[in-house]
Amino acid sequence: MDFLTDLARTPKPEDFPYGPGRAKYVKFAEGDIGVGVPKIFFEDPHQHNPKPGPKGQIHQWGLSPYGTGSKYVEEDSNYPAGDDMITSMQRKMTTQMSYGGPGQLQTPEKQFVEVLVERKKKQLESLNLDNLPKRDVIITIRLHLLNDKTGAPRIYRRFRVSAGIRLNVFQDKIVAPIMGWTRNLHAYTFTDFRDGSLFGPEESRHIDMVYLDGHGYDYLPDNKYMLAHLFSKEGDEIGYLYDFGDRWYHEMKLKKCPFRQIEKILDIDSSDGEVRIIEGRGMCPGENLHGVHGFREFIDKYENEGDYRKKQEQKREILGTPNYKSYHKPASLFDPFSFDMEWTQKLLNEALASPTSIPSGARSFKMPMRPDALDPTTWDDPTKAGKKLKKGQAIVREFDTEQDGLSGMLAKMGMGGHWEETVHTQRDKRAQTVCAMCGKPGGQELKQCSGCKRVLYCSRDHQRAHWKSHHKKQCTKEYIGK
Ligand SMILES: [Zn+2]
Ligand SMILES: [Zn+2]
């Protein structure tokens, strides 16, 4: 602890270009002279001109330097360097009581980014999207850093979707299931690489939101914008970061991929809004399994070193993670390098046929004596008291009764560790959702199921088809909750 206080006592004059505690725009709280604040925040955000990284993309409002101390320097050089851990920890310790409370200033960094958020909102208000929201796009999404020996991505998906889909629905019902991530478990952001602006879940209570300061400090609410707001032409790229702790960076390309066919924006006549998974490679990493750098080592080891027994062990480790809970196949039938189209299609169908997730009631794992009981980020959890639920919301709890031994016994008695999530009990708003059958974005023309009144369809045909394939079983008294 001493070395931190020592650091705090020895600021250098060049740390403060306008004098201690002074900046061109942001205000410092009394007693804070700005030790540990990155230099960029002393400038005027209205003059901020974000600089692209080596690949021409702008990340996180253009606020972080590019490159990193990791050993994958070449591949990481295009990405923000991330926090200077010691400096930011030291700054948090010395100033956390001075900002963000009632009657207090927001942190200088937040004040700065607020200006960028407002500037972007204004630009989007006057943006003319023309007919783009009515056109379908073909997208390839790949996971950063997880390449094979030839440099080709180990994990990618190629799919088709309407550009008119809301970003929150796109993340929740399309990207998460198609990639293989759990819905509503972690926070995320989309990046418009043209200016580094960020879009993310409104009122998010995902547990990794505590790391938001390391990922751009703030973002625009993604439920107000469409996919079409993030690109304008073929060849544009969109960033997607999933899980602020594990840092799964994705890139979505709308252009000719070095390893695949042309990605394109379809014309209106050939656009029907239907989501289609075209192809893919590799299976999703396990959630909470080592993070991006750790998983790369894990999967390289799987490829290069493991004998049969060790490979089985590694497979079981992946299958034990939350996103493989519904996989239900033995490790011997699981191959991390080959894309399981059937299972992925099933995840997509399930997501489309269900209401949009509620980020303020994110999925989280609860233990009777939880190890994170002392973590203040979990204290203000609305699902705990159950009193902040809005109309049309309910809490669902899922006990893992398959466990052996004491934990399994406690689970069967309803006293064990369990997953908890806030869900919608009513259907989504028409303007903000998609057809439960095909994923076509909504509008007044969406028709609801007259039985349960919970799902919407773009046409009678899709309602009939969905009834046969899925909804006949789903549209029951139990589902309606009556
Ligand atoms: Zn449809
Ligand atoms: Zn129904």
C-alpha cells in the first residue's frame, strides 16, 4: 500500500498541462488535482478528434492509446491498450469518495465522454439512412486473437440480417445465440469504428459493468438505434465487445473477407428481413473460461499437446461453462473446432421466439453464502428485494439440480446456488422487436398470437409455420402464466 501513497505524493509538473487541478473543460472535485488522469481529459472534448489505430478503426471514442503489453503484440496492436492498472487503481482509491454521489460531480473522464455522447446523438438525429433499414446485410463476425496457424479465424459466423433491427435486439436475439454466448449474462458494446462511438445496454446491471471505465466510460443506449446506424457501405466494419472482464473483442465485416466470399448489402427487392445463418467455423469459447488471452493458450494447447484423455478433460471444461448448459451432448461428441449448425440454429430459434432480455435484471448466479457478498457492485440488485420490478416483469430462478453431493441436495431443496434473471411476462413492443419465426424487425404490421398474446409475427404464413414447428407446444397455460 505504501508504494501507492508514495506515487500519489509525487506528481510531476508535466502531468498537469494547465496547472494542478485545472483542465480546459472538465471540473475536478475539491482537493483533487488530477493525479492519474490520462492527459487527453485535460483537453476540450468539443475539439476532440479521435485518431484511428493501425488498421484504420477507431475504438472507445478514440480515448485510449493502441497496443498492449500482452505477448500477442502484433494482433493486439489494433486494440486499446486497456487500463494502466496501478494508476487507475490508485486514482480510484484516492478519489472515489469525491465523485458520482448525490450533489457531486461525475468523474472528469465521465464529464469528458458525456460531451462526446451528446455530440454523437445530435449527429445521429440529422442522419439520413435512406432505405438502408429496409435492406438485408450479410455479415461475417469473428473473434479477435483466436486464429489458427494459417492466420484464419478459429471462430467466425456468417449470417444475414435486416439492417433495420434495433441494436439491443440484434445483440440479444441474434449475435449472442449465433456466436454461442449466454443471453443477458454479461455487458457488451457495439463500436462504430468510423468515429469510435459506443452503443450498449441501457440500465445494465450486468456484473462486469464495474469495468466500464476501462472500456470507454459511457455509451449511447442501444435500444434507440438500429444496425443501420453503424455502417453506410459495403466494406464498413463494426466492433462488438462482449464481457468487459474477459474482453471478447469481435469484428463484424461487411466486405470481402480474406478467407471467404463477398459480404454485401442486398437491394430492397431481395431483402425479406429473415435471419439466416449461412455458415460458421469453430465453437464459442466457454463463458468465464480464462478470458481471451487465456482461452487462446487453452485452445492452442488443445490442438498441439493434448492426448485423448487430456483433450476430453479440456472439452469437459468448456462444456461445464454457462453457455453450454443446454448443449446436452457428451464430450466425445463435442469438437471445439467444428461449428455445430444444428445447435446454433436451435439457440437462435429459441431466442427469436422469446421476449427481449431485461438488462436491469441480468442473469446472475446466486449462492446462499455467495463469495461476492462483499462486492458492492452486487448490493443494489433489484432482483434481490424484488421490489423494483416493473409491470410485466417477473423473476425466474433456475436451480441446478443435476449436481452431485451436498450442492445437488441443497439445490433440490431450493436452497442451493441458482441462476436468477428478470424476464418479461408480456410481449415486446412492436416497434422494438422481430418476428418470432424469421427475425424480421417489427412495426405496426406485426401480428400477435391470439392465444398467449406474447409473440409477434410478420405474416400469417410465419404464424402458421411457427405454430407447427414450435409454438403449439409453447402456447400453453403454463407459458401464459394463467
Ligand atoms: Zn416472419
Ligand atoms: Zn401463443
